[in-house]
Amino acid sequence: MFDTVTYNATYGNGDSQMRIRLGVDGLLHTEKTIRRLTGSSTPMLQEYETWNQSRRDGYVRLEDFRLKPNNAVSTYMVDVQPEDPQDYRFSSFKVLYVPGLDGTRVSEHPIAEFRRDLAFEYLHCKTTGEPDGYRITHDFAGFKRDYLRLFLPLCDRRGAVTTLACVSRHLEVPAGSLQATPSD
């Protein structure tokens, strides 16, 4: 079985979020259940399996793994080399429903309430060197989402985590104030 940790927050303006740390086992359990029910693998499960098959000496090197473009999921990379997690930088940002973050730092994320949580989750994955999985629901000014997110750590030649590959899959189409159409 797998352990989960739930974090709920409601803010003074009525915004709210719930973050459930499923761990990689919990997230993969969900994705494998979908595969059994539909008869085909999910893009998130395919990315994990490719990452896992790329392991050498217990870790995956950055040069050995590339996220595959897929219109069914959001993908991006996070440079986690800076000491301060607020300085971690997004790249290769292909995220459905949230455009404009490519090249920005965590501290520049447009939803202020996410900054601390993203920094913590990225730092945790960097520090452990292990993949991780979350289910996140939120309502920020009417922008409502419910999605799964997978972190895959990528290392330099010495085994230090330098980058996280991130894959997210919406469980339903978001609603609300941000444009609910895929970004370019």
C-alpha cells in the first residue's frame, strides 16, 4: 500500500487548494488502473516507464531522458540547481490552460499561494532524488482545476539532481477565470 499526505488551505479572499501527496506508487496505481480499464497506457505512465528504463547506477541522467510532446498532458522542466527554491526556473513549458511561464522562476508564478508549495515540492524531490506524485485541486478567483502531477528527477554525471521533468494530467477540464484553452 502507499501513504498519502493531504494539505488543505483556504485563504482570506475565499480561494482554496488541496494538495495530496500520493507518492509515485499512489500515482502509478491510479494510472495503471486506467490502463487496465481502457486497455491502453496513459501518457503519464508512459513517461514514468521511459524514465525508469533510463536508470543507470540508480539514477537517470539529464542527457538520457526527454519528455515527449503529447496534447493530453502538460509537460515542463524545472532547473533545480539554485540554492534557493524560489529561484528554480521553468523551461520547455508546454502546459495546458496556463501559458506564459517558460523561462520564469518559481518566485514569479502568477498564483502567489502556489509559490511556497511548488518550492517545497521541488526541493523535496531534488533532495530525495526519487520521483513523486500529487493530486492537486484548487479554486483561485474562480479558476478551478483538478489534476495529477508527476515529478521525475534528472541528474548530472555525479548523480546530483539538477532538473525535474514534470508531467500533469487534468482529471477534468478546468473552469474559471483563466482561459480554458491549451497554451501554445
